[in-house]
Amino acid sequence: MSVNVLELCWTEIQKLNKEKTVMIIGIAPIEQHGRHLPVGVDVYETEHWIKKSIIKLQERFSDYTFLTMPIIPFGNANMKGFVGNIHISQKLLYNLVLEALSSIAEWDIKNIIVISGHAEPKHLIAIEEACECINKKFNDIAFSPMGAIFSGKVKCEEKDTLMDKLKKYSNDFHAGWVETSCMLSINKDIVNENYKFQPDIEIQRKEMIFPQKVAEKIKGYGHIGYPKEGTKELGDALNEDAAEKIKTAVEAFIIRENYKQYEHHELYKIPFLRVRIWS
């Protein structure tokens, strides 16, 4: 069963079997996504992936209650030079997630999952650090697999057409064919037809850690990658892939088997990407 927690009163929450309740929090920023996509891309993706993954999880955990809530529309990023962004500092994001997790922990729920469609490493690492802090206090009740998913740690069978596209157009980091495809699948009516005419903007992975260099290359456009290569069919495959990977990781956490491998982004141990908690 999937229930929006906003529709429950506190006594109904109190009566839930806490061992068989999964609270899913979605958090992603409002952020510019080029001339062709809405600023809510990460929010829409997060919401869509949560819904699809719950459907998959219910196949195995039919006697569980999956609680959802509105997506928290904040996140950390460095995307200067464009209107439409609502970003917060990494430390504030950490504190926001930590406080939210602390509140839900007091409900005595044993499975709290944090999902985000925003792939910025510092954003995901802040969430992971908040989960880590809560888990030290409440004994492993919080889990965020998105860093592992975006790092390629969570494996599942992918369609050949998707793999071919990923190989041919690999450096597609922001509002390119990947996110354009995802949005064409989620809601094509809010994708501007001008995506077909956006120029290719190529940035190497190693350049992504230099915000000023990135800002100069995307000036006036806002995307990184190849928007015109996007299709609804690719979006269907990408969204299915994301939901399947979320299901795989969350399933491991719920049964508490081999889930530790999905707890962190591949860059988690790099000091300058971590939250300066005491600053």
C-alpha cells in the first residue's frame, strides 16, 4: 500500500506497523535546465522515480506501507549566471535533511529512504552524511542510494539501445539527451520543441569540478550535452532503469542484506566534497 502521509492523522501514523513501514523522502532543487526544459526537471524526475519504484517494491513487500510526501524543492549546486535556480549551501542541505530524518525517526519508523533526481555529487554526499549521522544514533534506519546509482554501483540489465547511446554521447551531464528524454517520457507537454535545435555543448568529466569553466561554456544556453538526441523511447528506458535501480538498492536495505555497498557516492571520501559540519 502506498499512502501520502499528508492524508493521515497522527493516530493513524502511530498505529502503523513500524517494522513494515517505509517512509520515502524526495528532495531535489528548482534549477535551470537549458532553454528547452522547465526548472522543475529534477523535482519531476524524483517524483516519477519514487512512484515507479514503489510499484516495483510492492511486488515483493505487499504487506508493507509505503509513505510518501511532497518533494522538498531544495538542493545544492553551483549553476551561476542563470535565473530560475533555488540553491542552498551544502551545509544547510545537510542540516535540512538531518532535521527531517530526526523528526521521522521519532515516529519509530525503521526504514527511511531519501531519493533525489539531482546528480550533483556534493548534494548527494550531504544527504549521505545526514543519513550516516542519523544511523549512528538510531541504528541504521536511513538510506539514500542515489549517489551509488549515479556512480554506476547499482547494476541491472539495460537495453542495448540505451547502452549504445550512453557510449556514443557519454558526456551528457545536464539537460542534454538524458534529461530531455526523461522529461519527454514524463510529460512531453512541458518540453519546448526547441530542444531539437539546441547546439551540442561538450564538457569532459574532469572539467566538471571547475564551475567557472563550466559556466563559460554553457553561457546563454544552460545545458551540457546533446539535447536534440533525446527521444520519448529513450526516456521510457531511462526512467525504467532508474526505478529498477532504486528498487534493487532499497530492497537490499529493507531486508538488511548487502545494502552497505549502496550507501555512498564513489566520490564520498574526497574531503573537499564533504560537508564542513563545524564551519
